[in-house]
Amino acid sequence: MINNKDDVKKQYEKTGNLATRISIHDKYSINKIGFANWIFSNYRVEDGMKILELGCGTGSMWKGREDLIMRSSKIILSDFSEGMVEQSKNTIGEYDNVEYMVIDIQNIPFEDDSFDIVIANMMLYHVPDIDKGLSEVRRVLRDGGNFYAATYGEHGIMEHLAKLLGRYGVTDTTSRAFTLQNGQKILGECFGNVEMLRYEDSLAVTNVDDLVEYIYSLSNMSSLASVPKDEIRKVFTQNMVDGVLNVPKEYGMFVAN
């Protein structure tokens, strides 16, 4: 679990680990719609809207979304990490209506009622003071606007991997600060209406080397530092069925207004 700003910045200052984590989903997810495509399919964007994304990461989710970008009057793509902001700029490129910024969700530098849409995907569980962060989101969101927040559930990849690797002292230390299980209640403290949408998916891994690299990219897997990768590879291989290691996923998003 990430406990403070320094920890968050350290984990995300380099884009390599995040790219590793994204790639395994792209390669082995059985739901071929793709999580990013599914997320965007649920955005209700009308012409001329102003959009703020908090925690844009590498910007890869916006790649190929020129139609949506051009329909918006203004898009602010932001992240707490300077490295991520620079990477997103390289990924998406320059548009007259797109601005890249370093922003802390707990202190959003915009006036009240500035945006029609605010997005914070896969990041609220990192926020030290989530109540303050959500209060800031509500402040800059116009009446009638929508807040979109994708997150994971508590019974997905990490829970499964912890069971497989328990003999090496691996436990599921994934943050429970904002999940599919408690997110609706948390958002309900700030927003009048909160809807949860679930994305049905799992991983069907055929090359365990990719999964090995995935888990070593995770900051909460430090207990594996002294374990040879060959050992982990052996465990995964032993749990394959017909050449496939099935790993459950639990993802979804909240729409609040």
C-alpha cells in the first residue's frame, strides 16, 4: 500500500513499470473490448465540454481518440508525476485544446464549476486524503456534470497471485482505500447519485515470463526481491491448465453526479 506522496511519486516517476503492467492486460485479457475502450464507451461527452483528467498516466488511453478530443472545447490531462505528464504529452501530441499539467487532486488549481467532466481512473486508492480529493473534484465540477472513477475490486489479480505465492511470504497488500466494494459509499459522501459499472474479464496467460515481469514491477511485491525468478516461474507453470494460467480480474468504474 502506498502511504504518502513521496511513495506515489517514486512508484510512478518512471513509465517502464506502468508500461509493463499495462502490457500484460493488453496481451492476455479475454475481454477483447479492452478496459480503456470500455471506459471511454461509458463517457457521456457532448460537443464543447471541458474535461479534466487527474492521474492520466502515460496518456495511452487517449491515443486514437482524436474525435473525442476535437469535440471538446478544453481538455486538461494531468498527473501527480512530472514524468507521467511528459510521457502523456509524447504519447498524445499537441492539440490546441489540450493542456498537460502536474496536479495534485487534493489541491486542484481551478475555480469552482470549471469542468463538465472530471476523470480519475485507477488512482483514488493512492490519495492520502481521499475526502479532500473528492471535495476538490466536486468543487471544480459543474452542476449536472459527471465524475468518472475506474478502480479494481478486492478479489482479482493480487488476491489470486498472493494465494499462489504464499509460500514465499507474499500477501495481498493491495490498498483497500477505494475499491469496487467500498467506492460507492465513499463517493456517496460527496455526490448525490453514484452508479457502479462492472467490466467482466480475466487473464489467460500463455507465457508465464510475462507474468513474472508483471509481479516484479509491483512496488508491493518487495517480499520477492530475494526469490529467484525461476522459482516463481516454476510455481506459475505448475498451475497452468492446458498451457494456460487463468488469473481472475475484477475491474469496473463509478459514475457520480
